[in-house]
Amino acid sequence: MILEDLKYALLNLYCSDGINPFLEHFYMSENKLLATCRNVILEGRENGIDVFFDNSLYLPPNRLEYLNKENTLKTFQSPCSAIEYLHYLIRATKDVRFEMYHYFIYKLQEIGIEYESWSFYYTNNESLEQLIVNSGISNIKKNKKKLNFNIHIMFFKNNTCQMTFLPEEPLWNEGKACPDTYINNIIYYMKKLNVHHYDDIPLNET
């Protein structure tokens, strides 16, 4: 039944962009359904639906640095959830700001960082060119130990980002900015940071 529901949902998606099909490849056999767009693969079977970015295929026109099958693979039981994630990954292949956001969230988990609260929003959204993707996380634990500060990060179209540490109850102008703007260096800084309180973070107030 999953495959039958998925088939009709993907048929609608295939035809959603007028004469130009949304999906590059759409195939169904007796026990498997396959759909692809911009190296994002959806593989459906009756026991579940896998969605992932396959970096072993040809690359989309814009060079992608951060997405691969390991950090994008998710399995769903709901066709609707699988298609929403398919859309999300396709967006990440088209815009480095969303690509970096996905990679950052994945790497936090990999280095033992968990969080209970999360925010996501745009700033400078008068134009797509200038748009900044923002995300904040709070109620943070690292290796199961509570961290008494929050994190705010901005992702820019030029493949840079800016991460700022904030007190749990900040004044409007409080914060300590990570000096590096390259995403992997920021993640490495987070991995090596061995403090639990905002005042102990070895950076100057901005």
C-alpha cells in the first residue's frame, strides 16, 4: 500500500511544473519505486522509503561540498514525509546556505551535541541574493552534559557562516563570535570547546 500511495503522490509531483517534469527519472516495478532529481534519490519499497543525496552520480551545476549519502539518508514510512524531505534535499542542492545548514545540524549530532529547542528564520530577505539563513539552538547538551549557553549561526551565499555564542538569558547586545567563518573550522571549534558556561568561552564579547 505504501508504494501505491507513493506512486500517485509522485505522479502529481512529476507533473507539477508544467511541461518540464519536476523529476528527472521515475520508475516503478512490482516491488520498488525509484525517483530522482538533482542527485536526490527516493527509493520506495513496501517496508519503507529511503531518501538521500547520492554524491557518486554526476554533480549538479553548482559544486556541492557538504552533502553525501551518509549525512542525508533517512527512511520513512509516510509517503508525505518522504516527499517533504525530498523537496528539502533538492533545495539544499540548489543553495549553499541550505546545504551548509543541513551539514551543520548533522555534524553537531556527530560530535555529541544535542539540543531541545531550535529556531530557523531568514534575515535580509528583500532579495534572494542577500538572504541570510539563520538558526538558533538552546537547551544544549554535549556528551550528555548541560551547556549553559545558546548558539546562533548565520549562513551566507558566499559559502561562509558566522556562529555566535549567547548567554541563556542574553541582553540585546551580548554575544561571543567564533572568529572563523568556514563551516568545518566552526564545527572543529565546537568539538574542541571544553567549557560549560558562557563566561568561560575563551572569546571576546562582540
